[in-house]
Amino acid sequence: IEEDTIVFPVVDDGVYQPKTKKTRAAYDNLLILIQQPLPGQPLAGQPLSTVRFVADKILEILKNDAVNDRDKKINIEMLLDRIPNNVF
């Protein structure tokens, strides 16, 4: 692994710690997505620690191979509100 692909994890309140630039960018995009000020978006304006906690829960849901995609979407919507299929 080349040095420039490694990102040292930031110690924060969350469980997930990105280890590469690619996963850091994906995680940052997830944080941005779930805190957008959209109608019905419960995380808009919430502290970053709360957003990170929810992001960690979303990642747990997505990584669970025992659950199908439809149920994953339902579980995530219980945290966030409705998610358009193209966003999911």
C-alpha cells in the first residue's frame, strides 16, 4: 500500500474509522448526505457526534449480509425518514 493512500483515523465518538482516502471520502459523503436540511430530515442541524453515531448505525445495517436490501432500506428509514431509491 502506498503511503498516500493511508489516512490515519481521527479519534471521535463513532465506531467506524476510515483507513484509506477512498473510505474516508465515502464516510464523509455519508455524513453530508444524512445531515442535509431536507423536509423530514431529522439530523439536519444536529451535532456532528449525533450524525456520526447514526452513520455508524447505518453502516452496521448495510454490512449485515443476513438482511436483504429491502429490509436494510426499511431499517435505515427508521433512523432517517424516507429515502428515495436512487439515494439508497
